[in-house]
Amino acid sequence: MNPTSAPTLPGTASAVPPSGSELLTFTLGHEYYGVDILKVQEIRGYDTVTRIPGSPEFIKGVINLRGAIVPVIDLRIKFNLSSVAYNEFTVMIILNIARRIVGIVVDSVSDVTQLSSEQIRPTPEFGSALDTSYITGLGALEDRMLILIDIEKLMSSTDMALIDTQSQSLQ
């Protein structure tokens, strides 16, 4: 295997980020998550969103971002975590995925980090009880675990359908 290519973990359809790639880390509750920094367009404080009637609970609504209407997803609700409390640390991460802009609400942004291949562990198998197809692995960082998210796969999942899979394949 080429040392710069991403290893594919057993039981996962996608590869983890290549060793040395940068991840934006953020928190949801007491857990840390990481997404590819190249998908991040900007980070901003949580702002009021316009709720769209009939949308799933995890879709908070939309914002007007410099003339673009951007859907906003609350990942705490999407991941069925404890109740959501918005405060001064609540952040909206604006992502650019497959030429589509999407906002995700997280509890806080931690930092930008790099993981070596030795720090990345495979996603545990949960069978059909839990959909972990968007989790590419677990990163070991000092005293904490970092859940690595394939944000494109999450946003294109059937219940979200925010990213068209055809536009993904054009990338």
C-alpha cells in the first residue's frame, strides 16, 4: 500500500482520512468528533434559523449565508444525544460538501489535529442495531477517543438526503 493512501478498515465501506490529514474536532455532549478540515468552509456562532414546516426535528431550519440559503442540522438531535441546550459555546460549522453548503450545529469546536495511522482504530461492529456507516474509525488522542465522521456519507444518508449521491460521484 502507498504510505500516503488511506487504509480501509474492516467492516467499513469508506477509508479513514490519510495519516497526517487535518481534522476539525468538535464536541457533542461529552464526546469528541472529527471531520476533514477540507470540508469546512467557516465556523460561526450559533444564530437564529428559520424553521421549515414538516422537516425532521434534527433539521433546525435554514439560514441566509451571504445570499445562499443553507440548511442547518443539529448533530446532537441527529445522533439522539441528551437534550440540546444552546449557549455561548454553541457553534455552527459551515461545510462545503459536493458543491453544496450545509451547516451543522455542535456544542463547541475544539481544535484542528492530525492523526497518524497508529492512532486510528476500526469502527466497532454493532450489527444492524446501529448504523455506523458514516463513522470511518476512532482516533486515540491522549486521554480521549475521537469519533471520525465521513460527513459526506452522513449528509447523503437516506434519512438526511441533503447531498445528492450523483454530485458526490463527480468529485
